[in-house]
Amino acid sequence: QLNCLVKLVTLHGIPKDLDNYPKDLLLFLSPSDYAATGSCVQYFAQVGKANLDVLQRESSQRKELLSEALTCLKMPGTEVNEQNAEILGHLICDLGGEYIKSSGGNLLKQLIQCGSFLPDQEEAIRSVISSGNTTFGPPVEWSAFTLDELSGLIPVLDHSILQKIPK
């Protein structure tokens, strides 16, 4: 339906008020289509707010969106700073484990919103959390408040992390 809607909306060119349309619609446009109304950074900031689950997790369309976003942001390696994490929004959920490890705690707050993780992502999250080099600190210092903030990541935590958390 969204694919059909984007064809109708863009039938006579890209509307100037594209940001007023549902964010999910943007998943079916390319950054070059959007270029008439704004920058690629602006486009991916809007896409990052969309419901990516409209596209299948491992679909080529979703992979291409992430690849184009990383190219647009001109990231030199696999480290994502907080500003770029904010722009990527929900696209963070598709980053591989190497990005999660390289970025340290910068991605944890965004990763909480993800519904599920691939095995390499889970391993990377555990590695980052175990290091203690995050705004949450090491698990031995966590409180009920910390666990509440990390609630979306609790299923990823393994026994070695859970046993360190104070009762």
C-alpha cells in the first residue's frame, strides 16, 4: 500500500512538503528523489523515525537504506557518534556487531528500541555492557533505575552480566 501511495504522491514530481507525509512513505523513496526537498542527512533523519518493520529485516531494500545512510553521513569507519546515531534513528537496529562494538555506549539508548537482534548484535551489546565503559557504568553499579532504562536490552544479557547486578 505504501509503495502504491508513494507512486501517487510523486506522480507529478516530488512534493515540496514531503516532510508532512507519513515517515513510512519515505522508505519507498530514494535519497535522490528526496534531494529536491532537502539534504540526504535530512532524509535519513526522517527515515530514522519511520517504522522499519514495514520492510522485512534482511530485505535488500532495508540493507540498501542503511548503506546509503552510512554513505550520506560520511562515517570514516564503524564508529557511530551520538549525533549520527540520532540521525540514523531506527536504522541503528540494522547495524552489525562491529558498529555496536566500535561505538561503545553511543548506541545503547537507541538499541533499546529494537524489537530483536541478530546473534552478532547480541554479542556486541554484551561486550559493550560488560566493559562498563558506558553512561550506565559497570553492571556491579546498576540500580533498579538503570535496569528500567535498559529494559529493551535485558533479554540480551547473559548470566555473566546478570550475576554482577546488585540485588
